[in-house]
Amino acid sequence: MVKTDIESFKEFVHKHPDLIKEVKKNKRPWKEVYQDWIVLGEEHESWNQYAKDKDKGKEKKQDERSKSDKTRTELTVGDIIAGLSKLQINDVQKYLSQFGSLMDAVQELLQQFNNQSDRPNQLPEKRMNDYPSYRD
């Protein structure tokens, strides 16, 4: 049976009880902790301050790093696919449509500037025609 992200996250949290205390003290919300866990991974050094066994030797850390280095090369494509699968399609569509609207507005603005620069500057001529006494 394959573990879900939530189950893995629960196991991670139980290994880091100080993290639970921090959330209960309203220093960080669970959503932020979960997002950091997804982005950084379990083996990131920032989690060491929350671990049960803070005082274990460097050998364990080195073993974990070598294991994580091996799995990172194997999971890189999987991590990308997992990240992409978590994207909310509706949000992406909304942002793309907003970006499209912005680009349309910029394009329209540029066309207005181009139309103005294509026209000859007729303002002084009109003024001269309005006041024939100033002609030479």
C-alpha cells in the first residue's frame, strides 16, 4: 500500500513534537508547515530544531543526507509531477485569463500610441488657420 502525502506528513509531525508546540502557540499555521514540508522535504536541516532526538550524533545526519541524495536523483521527476498535480487548474486558468486581459490592454495602449505618432502634428497649422493675420 502506498502512503499518501497526508499520512507521511503526520508521521513527520510525530517525529517533530516541538513543531506541534509551535503551531499550538500560534507561531505558525499548519498550512505553512505543510507547504514548507512539501517544498523542503523531510531531510532539510531546518527541521532539526523540532526533532525528538535533537542530540543524536552527526553520523545519523550524514546517513540521512546520503540516503536523501540517492532518492533525490530518483525522485526529481516524480516531485515535479507531484507538484504539477497539486496545481489547481481553475486558479491557473483564472491567472492566465487575467494575464491575457492585461496583455490585451497593453496592446491596445500601444496601438493608441502608434496611431498618434502616425498622424502629422496638425495643431500648429490649425492655430495658424484660425488666425490668418499671423501668416507671413
